[in-house]
Amino acid sequence: MSSFSSLGIGSSAIHAAQRGLDVTGQNISNSATPGYTRQRVDLESVGGPGVPAFWSRYLGTGEGVKVTGVSRMTDEFLVARARSASAALGDVEEQARTFEAIERTVNEPSSSGLQAQLADFWNAWGKITNNPSADAPRNTTFERAVSVASQLNHVSNALHTQWQDTHAEVVGNVTNVNSMAQDIASLNRAIRNNTVAGVPSNELLDQRDRLVSEISRLTGAFSRPMADALGNTDNALGAVDVVIGGVKLVEGVNANVLSLTPAVVTPGVIQPVSLSLTDSSAATVTLTGGSGAGNLKGQLTALNVTLPGYLADFDSIAQQLVTTVNTQQGAGYTVAGIGGAPLFTDGLGGTTVNAGNIAVAGNPADLAVSQGQPPAVLDGNNAMAMARHLSDTGGADAGYSSLIVRLGVQAQSVNRNVEVQSTVVKGAADARDNVSGVSLNEEMTNLIQFQHSFSAAARFITAIDSTIETLLNMAR
């Protein structure tokens, strides 16, 4: 090996150290950048010629070092696990938000909730028995009936509003997913082109992974290398497919459209909501499987299961109350001696009473307080019989108490799941970041290492230069 070849070794060392410093600086500058994956310069020693030559020999000292590329420090298994855990957390967090809003609406236990108002209503009937002919107790009882109906109307309207708001959130999330799917398809095209041209795509890969993680959090989607019609991934060239519920949202450089059915709903009307992909096969996406399927699954559960279920429960309570009160009304007489008429009716003029339309008919004089027909008999026995419905085992009060207990248990269970899943997400994120995250301590160590390598390579070149100069001076 000649002295001039030694200059080549020094030059390669300088270049490698410089690239190492550049990559380390890139890591340090992006240490707080969301979604950034730390990078490492790939170095490879350069050996001697592999084919022997006549009239010469190789001394085996090597030809220096070369930079073969810059790698992203990532573990696909840890990334996939973190995405799956995040999707599961998104699901249970949406469920927790749903139950939290329902609990705020119900507002139990409290002195102004439906439980207290029902008790006041029944107790007001009991006070009528002290003086059935007096106006004040009957006026109070009538107002208590109005309060109960108004509270049921309020709860029903609030739950319907919550359903509408959740539907609006789903529409927004679907729009966001479609926008990100288009961006992923564009990034796939850019990454594929860079791969063909031999240009690094590390920053583009970070952008794409961040979008895939966001879609995964919303929908439970996962990514995999793009496959051709035969399922081969050899020619993926860095492009990926994004799959939701077994159906491709992103197919390489093409993005399908996720749509909500129905996209527009009628206010006050509860109807099933589903997601579908608008593609050639019109395949229906089902957000299930695994430990969760993101925020959209939790929101769809609220729209299709939780909120309709509680609305039906409150309708049942209203109907039970109407049946009990109106039946007892029909068994008695008013102070004027007229047979009792229904107290609770459908305020919209229909025939089906529910929590949303229950209303009070007539006036305080229409309360059937007596079982004997006045004026011959004014015993207040019907008011007493009405008051005893407070303790009915199958009445509205018992049904409402059971609903509150079930709501509390379900909310507590979901909140506990959020706590557990948050711990799982933290562990998965920590494991991923241990591989992909930037450690400033480690980068400072690398900075010192490459700095010393650069200085040593410069000294090596200086020494070779001095040697060559000495040889040239000897020839003079």
C-alpha cells in the first residue's frame, strides 16, 4: 500500500465521522419532534481487492471505511403493539366519556334527580288524605307530577342530544381518517420513488408512521407491506397497505373512502349507524377484533348500544309510571264526584307515551282522591292507594333504582378498564421509545465519539502528509 493510498483511508475516516456527526445532530435537533425515529449511520470496513493480480500483492491492511446508509432504529413488532394498545385505549376512553355524560344527565344521587322527584310525587298523594277537599295538597301533587314529567323529558332530550353530538364526532373522525388515508397514499408513492432512485426516505417514513398510528388510534387499523394480486410483497419498495376490519383503506398508492351510513340523521331519531368502505366491492367494515378498535368503535358502541339502551330504559320507566298512575286514577273519583281521568298522557297528541313526550293532562281538580263517590263519600282512600305505589317492587321507582345501580356499575367497570389500558399503553410506548426514541445522553456520547474519530482521522492525514513531504524532500 502506498502513502497516497493511506490518504484515501484518512479521507474515508473523515467522511464517516462527518456523517456520524450530521446524523447525531439530526437526532438531537428532533429529540422533541413527535413521531421522530432516531437514526444511526451504517459503517462498513473496506477490504482489499478480492481478485489477486499478477506481479503485485496485497498487504492486507484494508482500504478504510465507507458509509452504506442511514438506518431508522425501529422495531415493527413494538410499534404494532403500541398501536394496538392505543386503539384499545381509544375504545374504552370513548365508552368512559359516554357513561360520564349519562351520569351528569341523570345526576344521581341528588335532591333534584328523578328518584327524589318520584318520592315527592308519591308522598304528596299521601298528604292529600289528611284533607281530601283542600286545594293546596292537590295543587302540590299536581305540580309534583309536572316536575316528574319534566325531568323525564329533560333526561330523554339530553340523551338524544348526546347521541347527535356523538354522531357529529363520528362524522368528523371519518373525514379525518379519509384525509390521512390520502396522505398515506401520497407518501407511499414518494417513498417508492425514492427507493427506486436510491434516495433515503427516513423522514417520509416517520411522517407515514405517524399517520398510520393516528388512524390506528381512531379505527384499530394496522399496516403491512403492500401486496400484489398474488399476495407477494417482494416489490413493495417501502409502500404499505392500511387495513381496517380486514378491508384495505389504503392500497399502496391508492386510498379508498371510509363512509358513515347514514351520514345525516334526523334530530330526535335514533337509528343504527355503520361504517363502510367505498370501493369496487363495497365491502362493509366492522370495527371489532383484538382488544379494541379505536375511538370510532367506542363511539359506534355509544350510538348503537349504550345510548339507545338507556333511552329505552327511561321510556320503560315512563310507561310504567303512566300505567300505574292512570290505572289508579281510573279506580277513584275527584272531589266533584267525577271518575278519574288519565293524569299522564302523550303530550304530542299520539298514543304512545315515552320519556320524551310524557306530559300531565288536566288540572289539580282532576285528581282522583277518593274511592267513594263524593259528595256522599270523600274518604281519600284512592290518594292513599296511590301513595303506596312508592314501594311497588315492579314499579317505576324500583325500575329507576335498578337502572341507576346498573349505570354506576358499568361506569365503574369502564373507568377501571381505562386505568388498566392506560398502564398497558404506557408500557408499550416505553418499550417502543427505548428502541426508537432519542436519548440525549446517548447522543452526546456519540457526538464525543465521532468528534474524536474526526480529530484522529485529521491527525492521521497530517501524519501521512508529513511522511510524503519527507520522502519528496529526500528525492531533492
